[in-house]
Amino acid sequence: MAEPSDNRRMVRARVPRAPGRIGALPDDVLRRIMSQLSSREAVHTCLLARRWRNLWREVPIINATFEDFEDSAAAHDRIEREAMFKKFVTRFLLLRNRVGLDEFRLDYSLAGGTEDLNASSADANLWIYNALQWNAWAVKVLSREHQLELDPAVFTSSFLRRLHISSARLVPGFFDQLQLGCPALEYLFLSVCLIMDHEIFSNTVKVLILAEEVMFSCDHDDPVSISAASAISVTIECDLSVARLPTLKNMESLETASVLLCGHVTACDADGIRQFLGGLSHVPSLDFRYMDGKLTMEKNKRWCPTFSNLINLTVDTSCVRADFYALIVFLQNSPSLKKLTLKLDQACVYVISGELEDRSFTCEQLEIVEIICSETNELLPRVTQFLRDSGIGADQMRITHKN
């Protein structure tokens, strides 16, 4: 399925002849191999031999990427290349045989601006809908330039297990639809997304990742709530510059949690952090990072709940600076801790500070402290001295150098 503007002879020259050993493989194996190509490259394999003419029509993984059209000599500007990409993906899906699909990957670019985001995103929504009609168990969507506006209604599938979305606007009702329309969903990854729902919830998702630059709509005064009753792993790395810290609910099944508080959190105070961390108080493994300037806790440690089940704790430089204030508070509230990991970045200027009347702590089950830093990190001698003064022997310390 070459585009009208392609020169058939040039395309044929770019595609290597199928070696005899590859040609001897069964069709199913060849389709698996072709799934590692982009969809456009997979179509071009039809020129290899008569046997390959229709293999692309049943590849189990569709990898539609705008990158294949970025250097197209037939298009004079980005809008024209977008039109070529739309035409190609639409024809690819129309000509594909109606067989099951494992995964649909879409790497798209909205070049036409955001005046009518819903209309601009219509093609992408239709492609996702078609992929789910073929029972795709995984969907990965990446948008460049501008965010896609995803239509919640397209996410209706009893087969979808993994959903990865980067750069999209998730309109109100998105999580309601995921809950009702995708009952098998177990993995949800969101990054560079604007979430417009007040409640983020799922009773089926086991791995929830809210990665870089996830933002919550500020159309409401109350904090967003996140509820994941079946989740065993949660990662929250949100840009919270326009909203308060979210409230975490129904996290009792969690085994691991990774938290990054960043983005000039104006409402990030002791009470806000406590209610946020309180939703993670049952977790056995916690990775806590803070990147939002200086936060002063005003002579109290009320911001840290008791982590009764915490066995593994990882913190960054923000907890070590200010005379180890935040680190001590964590240790005072983690009676079952067995392993402590300190990730030291000498250039880090973020810090959680405060005053403590009692700086003592007892971690009777602590077995090892791992320190990860560069060989020349100036904080390392202070940290090791602090640990020795706290009763932690040299045999319990492990130093890992990184570049």
C-alpha cells in the first residue's frame, strides 16, 4: 500500500531482498518479526516477494508513527505531512484483515493547532476505537506538538489490559468510562496529561503511573482524589503547580509507592503532605522525592504519618539537607524499617526543613543503608558521620558511586 506520491522503483530499492532463511519461516513468525517495524515499513515488505504481499494485513502489533513522514520529500510542510499520515493510517486500518490484534501504538502529531482540539483529535479517536474492536490488549498513544483530546467513549473493550497515554487532555468522564468500559484494565500510564476529572479511580488497575507533567484541572477548590483498590504499585510524579496535593484513598493493597512532589506547590504544607502520605501509610516500600524549593515545617513533625509496615525507604537529598531534619522524621515514624536508601545529588537545592526537640530514633530492624552518589559528592562524609553517630555500623553501610 504505497502512497500515490511514492516512486515504486525507489521504494523497491530501499527494501532488501528476503534472505532464504527468513523466507523459510512460518507466516505467523514472519508477522511477529514484521511487528517490530513501523506500520509503513511493514507495508513496504509486500515488495519483497509474492508471499509477502499480504502478510502486513495481519501483523499482531500496529506501530503507526508520524516519524516515518517527517522527512517525506513529497510534503512541503508539516500540515501536508500530517494529511499524508492520516491518509496512510486510515487506509492501513481499512485494508487490514479482521483478525485479532495484540497491541496498537500511535505516535501522532497535531500540526494544525488547537483551535478545535476535539475535531483535530477525531482521527486518532477513530483509530483507537478500531484497534479496540480488534480486541487489542495494549494501547499506547503518544502525541507531539499539541495534546490530543481523547473521547472517553472509544475506550470500550473487555480485552484491554494495558493503556499508555502521553500528551493528552482527559475530559470529564474519562475514568468513569475506563471503570465501566474496560473491566480487564490492569496497567495505566499517564504522562504530560491534563486530567479534568475530580476523581481518579479504578477497581482493577494494579499498576498506576502518573508520570512527568501530569496536571490536574484547577476548576475546583477541593483536592483531586486518587483511588485504586487493587493497585500493588503506584508512581505519582505530578506537576502540582495549579492544584493542591491529591487525596489518596483505598491504597491498602499497595506494595510499592514512588512519590515526587514538584512544581511550586503553593498549597504544600504540613497538613497537606500528611493527608497525602497518610494514604500510603500501609505501604512496605516507599520512594519519596521532593523538588519544590524550601519547605519549612514550623517546629513540628505532624506532616509524617506512622509507616507501620514500611520495610524499604528511599529518600533524596531534600531529606538530608537542613541537618537531616526530614530524614530523622521519616526514621522516627518507620519502626519496621530494614533498608534505607539515600540518593544524594550535590547540586540539589530542594530542602524540607524544620526543628526537632527530639532528634533520636530507633530502627531496631534496620539491616542496611545504601548511599548512591558520585565519588566527589561533598555530602557523603557528613552522611556517613551522621549514620555512625546514630549507631549504624560501617558494615551496615553500602556506598554505590554513579557518574
